[in-house]
Amino acid sequence: MNNKIIKPSTLSGFMELLPKEQIEFNRIMDIIKRNYEKSGFVPIDTPIMEKSEILLAKGSEETDKQIYRFTKGSNDISLRFDLTVPFARYSAQHMEDIVFPFRRYQIGKVYRGERSQKGRYREFYQCDIDVISKGNLSLVNDAELPSIMCRIFKEIGLPAFKIHINNRKILNGFFKSLDVTDAVDVLRIVDKLDKIGVDSVKEELITIGIQNETVDKIIDFISIDGKKQKVLNALKALNIEEITFNEGLDEIEKVTHYLECFGVTEENYVIDLKIARGLDYYTGTVYETIIDDFRGIGSICSGGRYDNLAEYYTKEKLQGVGMSIGITRLFSQLKEIGVLKDDGLKASLSKVLIVPMDEEMDYAIDIAKKLREEEINSEVYLEKTKFGKKLNYANNTGIPYVIIIGEEEIRSGMLSFKDMTTGNQEKLSVEDIIKRFK
């Protein structure tokens, strides 16, 4: 018999939490789910594993490197690397069974075989929300989605944050007006401005053949900032007659108008002409969400509008807009910047610990049954041990109240109800305790 002890460990890039952290993680997940459903979005789920040909239909060299791919028998299988591609397959496959416009959310794990580093994981949860339609989709959707995210982040208790909004048509139209033909390369470089700085962006633009005068115009353009109306006025003052540019300008003006109709103020959004995102994917509105005092951690929520979600799986054109929260990364970032404090987290979901003193287990179980029937989370301390150890269990797991049951409590029907925070103890009937929680 092999008695060798294997050292317990997880693979690099995979997050595992202790109970008090997992409870907080689930709380945030519940906030996201509740707000999605509150706005009329319905849940779907898709397999973690897909046929490789599905996931790689719109492949790139970078995607191919990151994907976890294997064979089982004659099946070529890959783990999903996001929730968007499976959603595209799902929409095409079930097109005759879903009602359009289709408002869907999905929360699930995805897998990327990228280099593991602090705050980035190989297995992580994404929380996606999308609206898709056959044909045209109202721009009001582009405003509603970030308003939902704004509500979520406020409920989570995020410090000051802003949703940065741009429109790819503005960028593409501006580059056309400058006769820049390799707009994709320019956008890819511009998108790195916050990471590498203005001087490095200028150098890279010159390296790909952009003239110095044009580079200066590009930098001046993406540096336009300030309040919504100031930015819109500055863009209009450029008097650019290119059609795509003016379409984008009209769209961003409408989207920000409706965003304010949904109750989002400029305290929580800004027009940011540097945002490009998903260079071969998004076609209109694009978003990134930044915590004001912690810009270095990058975007915590992003997305945008696309013209043809399922183009690789159907000839039917599905237009949509979506946003995604990477909750695993967000959770680790919130811990890192001190928004989530370990000393405020509890290792139990129970509101009450019922402590039988001697042989009163039957009575204690009956009390627990009554509390649970009233949706009050409760547990019975089942082990025989010293009374002090039982109370320590409540303290160590963060259970706020204890019901102590001895012979006197059974005889009188009045239970000893102890507040573990204040130390106060009083006699209450089970009905009074239920009312106290209600």
C-alpha cells in the first residue's frame, strides 16, 4: 500500500476561496443576477465544453494559443474561453424557439490558457448580459445596459467609478477623414494609450507609417475630454463631413441622452474617445468601466454593440449589444484595493445557533424546524462539548444570535436569546424570536 502523502495544492491561475470569502463572492453574484432579472433578462446556460469548430470559427492566433483543446474518442473538444461565442451558437441553433428581441444573461466559468499573473486567472466567472434582435436594434438598449451595470456597482458598494463610453463609428470616420487606411492597426495602438502613454503611442503610430502631422491630429482628437456637452461640441466643431463619423456622433449623443433618462449622471459616465475595444468585433457603442482611484487595475466591466453576432453559424443577421463583468477578477481586485475587508466577512450564513445544554436535542431540533419554516437561517450545535466552546463556534463563524435551551427553557417555553455582538441576553418565546427577525 502506498502511504505517500500528496501535498494539497491547486493549479496556478485557479481561484479557491475560504467560506467567508465565498459567501461574499456569492453575495456579489446574487446582486448581479437579481439586477439582470429585475430588468427583464432571462437566464440561459451552455456547456463548458463545445465542439472545437464552433469555438474556433472566428479564431485568431491569440485565441488558438489560449484555448484548452483535447480529443475524446472521435470528438475534437474545447473549453469555452468566453460566453459570447457559445451564445452566438445558441442563438443560431435555437432561433426558431426564442422570442426577439432576446434579452439574455449568463453567468458561468470560462477557461483561458494564458500566462497566470496577479488578478488574472485561467478559470474565471463571467457575468454577461446581451440584447439581440433580427434586423435593427434600438439604441436605447445601448443606454439601458450600462445603467444596469451602474446600479449593480452601487449596490456592491464600489468606490467612485465611471463607465467610459465611445462609438467605433466616430473613430473609424475620423480616420477615414484623415485618409488613414490601416484603421485597425491605428485603433489597436490607440487602445493602449492608458497603458503605454502618449509618447509610446506616437512612436508606434509612426512605426506603422503614419505621418507626423497625422499622428498629432490623432493624439489631439483622442485627447478631447471633459463633460458630455463639451466633448460633443468639440466633435461637432471639427466639421467633419464623413458619413460614418456623423453617424457615430449622432448615436453617442442619443445613447448618453437615454443613459441620463435611466438615471445615470456624469458622476458615473464619461465620453472617452480613446476606447476602441474588440477591434474585429464591435461596430458601434463600446464601453469600459474604471474605478476612479484605481485606474491601474484596468476595466472591470466592458462590452459594446455588434452587427452580426452569429455570422459563422447562420445567414440570419443578428444585431445586438452586450456587456460583461469578469467577477472573479473583480473580486480579487476589490480585495486588493481594500473594498472587501476580511474582518467584516462571516464564515456562516446562519442567523441563529441553537445550543442544547444536555439532553434537549429533540426540543432544539423542533425549534430549528420552526425557524427554518419561517425562512430564518439556523443551525443546531450537534456535538457534545463544553458550553464555552459552543459559544466560541458562534463567534468564530460570525453567527449573530444564539438560542440556549436547558430544562428551564423547555419547562417555561421561554428561550434564552443571546445577542453575540452586545452580549445582551433575554427570555423570548419562539414566536417572539420569529417576530424579531421578521
